[in-house]
Amino acid sequence: SGAYEVVIAVTVPQAAACETTYTNSASVSSEQTGVLGTTTDGIDANTEPCLPHVTVNKSSNDADGNVNPGESFTYTITVGNDGNAPQDSVLVKDALTGPGTITGVSIASGDYGCETTFAAGGFTCALGTVDNGETITIVVTVLASSGIEACGPIDNSAYIYLVSTENTVLTSDNTGNTVNVINCGDPSVEKSVNVSETEFSQVVTYTVN
């Protein structure tokens, strides 16, 4: 007679689905009398809930953060899902401010419905479903403005929405990665006159550079 304890170790496979319940049942039997008792007392183990987690990050290919007027550079927007479930209806909205113009948007693979017109310095990409573990890379080409008044910072902001809640930002990256347009020239005016002294009725010529 006496009590005996049996410890059973269970390893859940990494590929196990989220929100899965593992139920254990135990019974006691003997060769002489058969089953003596059974317990299914609801001791369950549950895997973690199914939750997507969409992320967005942004970087520029311009190492020192400076470009010249009329020069092109790129922003790279990376959208990922490091949760354990897919996220449906993902929408990326990008906004550009400053002396620059978006001239192109590309994605390495897949048709994600990115706009090809960039009114008001921005665009939208309808990514649809982003699977868990998936990464989508969007490359944005920007042309810095030309002219004396072109100097100044160009800022880019990337926002993630869900189509059903388009007015609510799910996550964003709108800090850093400012690119400055430099070497626009410093406007100056110089004036000279063709004589140092004049007489009455003499014509004097001024030259402005």
C-alpha cells in the first residue's frame, strides 16, 4: 500500500498552433481486476493566444544625412510581423515633408497595391495580410529639389493602419532619418561703377552682379 507519484514531461513542438489546449487523462488498472480508476479532472495546458504584432522601421541610404540639390536618394520602409498569427488588412501610409519629391515606390516581390501617384508628398500601400514571420520591404525614391531656396530638411514618416480602422494608427516610425539638402548656394549682390568722380551731365554706369 502507499501513494506513488508519476511525473510526465511534455514538450510542445515549436510549430504547435497558438491557442491550442493539451488535456491529460490518467487511469489505474491491474492485470487481475482491470481498470481501478480514471481521472480527467481538467488539468489542461494552453499554448499562448494568437496575437499578431506588426512593426515598421525606416532608414535612408544616405550615410551622412546630406544630399545636394537635384540628387536622388532612397528611404527603405520595412514592415514585419513578429507575432504568432497573421494580421489582415494592413495599410501603409507614408508622408514626405520638405524640399523633396517622391519619384518612385517599389517592393521586391508581390503585388501589394502601392500607389504610383504621389500627391501631397505621400503614398499608400495596401499590403493585405502580413503573415507571422513575414517581412515586406518598400523602397521609396526621393528627388531633392533644385535651386537656391531648396536647402532644408526632408523628413519621412511611415504609419501602419488596419483598413477597418483607418483613422487609428497601429504603429509608426516617424522619427530620425532626416536628410538635409545642402550646398544650395548663398545669394549675394555686388555693384560697381565705371568712374570714381563725375562731372555735371556725365553718364555714369553701374554694374550689378
